[in-house]
Amino acid sequence: MQEVRYRFENLEEVIDQIHALFEDAVLPLPEDEDLRYRVQLTIHEWLANLVQHARFCKPPTIELTLRSNGRTVECFIDDNSEGFDLNGHLKSHPSLTEAFPERRMGLHFMRACTQELAYIRLKDGRHRLAFTLSTDDNPWLDIPF
């Protein structure tokens, strides 16, 4: 399994830096275009939430770890923010079948894109978003209509 790690400390540039990693194809991702898109969308949505809403310790740090075996991608995004109630926000808008709200849709897209999605507090006080995607499963089919 291939693994890469990146550390970011400039919140104003982290989104552009992540997009550059995808554009330069330096991440160990499967060739499956749909899977690559879902990985990028999930990472982008989470980082956008962190940049817009999180309160960070000084200096702010975000660490991205990606692991891939060619069929499955595991991603961990660790940060030193005060944390976020991901499950509470997802429960407050439990269905995509309701009228689309102006906010929090990115969180639902993250849940729809991934096979596994968890947000936990680590022992060292940082927080971690962990998710798994696989070419063997198509979560887009799980979106209710």
C-alpha cells in the first residue's frame, strides 16, 4: 500500500495546495476517474469547512495522509482545531430529499461519496476525519431520490 503525508500551516493557501496535488497527479490514487473525483471532492469539502468555520490553535496545522492499494483509498485529515460536531450537523439535515439547504450540503456530499466516514478526537487533542473509498463500491447509488 502506497502512503503519502502532507502538512499545511497556511489556511489561506491550503485549498489551492490540495488542488495542485491533484492536478500534478502526485497522490497515490487509482486510475478510476470517478474514485479520484470522490476523493478530491471529499477532501475539498472538509478543508473548506475547516478554513471557513474552525477555530484553530496557533499555528494552525492540517495534516493529510492518503493510502492506496490501487482499489481502495484511505484518507486521514488531522487538524489542531477545537473540533466540530459532524454527526450533529448530519443529523440536523438527515435527508437530501428535503429542499436543498443553503449550507451544510458539502457534509452530505462527503457522506454520499464515501464508504466509511468518521470524525474523532485523537489522544493528543487533535481531531481526525477518516474516510475510505473503493472502486469495488459505488456510493453514488446510495443517494436517496
